[in-house]
Amino acid sequence: MKNKGLIITTIIFFLTVNTTYYWEGKLGLFAFPAFLILVVIYLGLGLALIRQIYFAVKEKFADKTRLINIGLLTIVLTPTFLKPFGLIDFDKIEGDNILIAEREGAANCMTTLKLKDNFTFSERSVCFGVTEIKGNYHLQNDTIYFDNVSLGRHENEFYQFAVVEQSKFNKDGKHFDLKLYKLTDTIGHELRITKNELNKLKNKKPNR
């Protein structure tokens, strides 16, 4: 079949973009180069689409294979432009977010921690790369304990527990921080809470 390589490349590109949620956090510092490669491929496929349309017009749309190529490229490139991180929100599929806390560091680095209603958590750090740490958690009184932690690339350890505290910068009773601790840590690491519905888990226990 003519342009078989183009069709295969287009399909692989589409699958890669739409599964970003599952692989980007495993690449660490290699995530950004991977994204740049995807951008280059996207632009290349865009040029291929223009070329296919040009020849289709020149041939008066007589080549059915070329029309299939145009249709496939259009179906892949258009939604990718509109939703560059994929058509499916896998984060929602994996459960509702009960607590979200984040912190922005230097050079626009961002760390986001999410606790889900199924007692799983993920911490995503974007800073010259993408790193994701996942695991489980359980509640004991007012303390959140992290269990079965799966470390991301270039990570050696994670926090043992966390507590919700009133923000030290805004003490109006409406702003709170999530303070994470390691066993030998007395200072803790603060994340600003943007959503907190832990009260929904009051009568719910994790499945073990």
C-alpha cells in the first residue's frame, strides 16, 4: 500500500499522545525531549497533510488511498491540536480527587500532590522534566500516612506522612497547607491546598 509508513507513523503518534498520562512521569529529565520529538512529528504530519491535499487536488480526488490518508491525518491532527494531552482524562477515570495541594518553585517548577477517593495518591513534579510518584495512603486521626510508594525516575525517597495545617501566611481560617514529613524531618515541606474534601472519607476505609 502506498504511504504505508505515513499511516503507521500517524497511528503510533496518535496512540503515544493519548497515553501521555501513563508514560510521561516515568521519563524524568527525558520527558521534555520526548515532547519536542512529538512536536516535530506533529509538524511533519501537518506538512504531509498539506502535500496529500495538494496531490489530491491535482489528481482531481481520483486516488482513494490518498483520500484515506487525508482523512486519517485530519482525524489525528485536529483533536491533537485541540487537546494536546489526549482525548481521555485518565486522571478522572482513576478516581475523584479528594485533596489537591501544590507548590510553585523557582523557574516555574511545579509540584502537585493529589489524594484520590480510592486511597491512592500521585505527586507530579514538573521541573526541567516530569517525575511522578504514586502509591496508597491511609488516614489515622488527622494524619495522612503514605504506603506502597512507587518512586519515579531520579527519586530516592518520599515522605512518610503529612498533616493539614492552617496557612502561616494567611490565618483567616480559610487557607490551609499540607505539610509533609520524613521520619527524621522536623521542619516539613509545605504545599498549598487548593482542594480539601477529606471529610468525605470519614466513614470510608481503604481496601487492603
